[in-house]
Amino acid sequence: MSDAAKNMEAAGFGTMLDRTFTAPLAAPGPEEASAHPFPFIGGTSTRRDFNGGDQYKFRFHNGYGASIVRHSFSYGHESGLWELAVLGADGHLTYDTSVSDDVVGWLDEQGVADYLSRIEALS
């Protein structure tokens, strides 16, 4: 991964190696506690405006979390679908869990809930 891609990932933008940007990235808005659209009960969640769309972050008692986004650069956004990434205990994206080794796109709300359950069950 290039240094630029690592910097983008560290800033919370996910894996961007194969994405082409035609518009500047918007500064993320402040996180706020919020209800979410996913059929899932567990963890704590926040919401913020992100790149002209939405980002929900979940944290679980096992130290893991998830970032779920839908914006003009996310996989599936053109169909109203979500992209999910697993967060490690440090709050950064992690690619070394049994749940996924990359971001997962094209998820509907139930698909997101299924992944959240799997992340919550990690030990």
C-alpha cells in the first residue's frame, strides 16, 4: 500500500487504491449519538456527515468496531447500498480478522446487520 493510501486510510477514508476521485473530499462532520437504519441491537453507535453522505461507527465490548458508509466514493452507493469496514481496538481499519480482509461493499441494511453480529462475536 502506498504512503498516500495509508494516510487516507488513517484519516478514515478506507481502502482507496482502486478508486478514482473527481471531486474533493469533504471534511467529516462531528460524530453524534444517533439511531441507525440497521436491524441490529448491540454496541454503541454514532453518526456523522461524511463525504456528502453518511457514516455510522459502532464499538463493541470486545474492542472491535465497524465503520459503515454510504457516499459518492463507497462501494454500492449508486444503488443506495452500504460499505462496511472492521475497526480494531485502536479505532483504525483492520484487515486481519476472520470477518473480512478488506472493506465490504454493496450491503443492504440486513447485510450490514449480519456483519455487525459477526464483528461483535469476535474474540
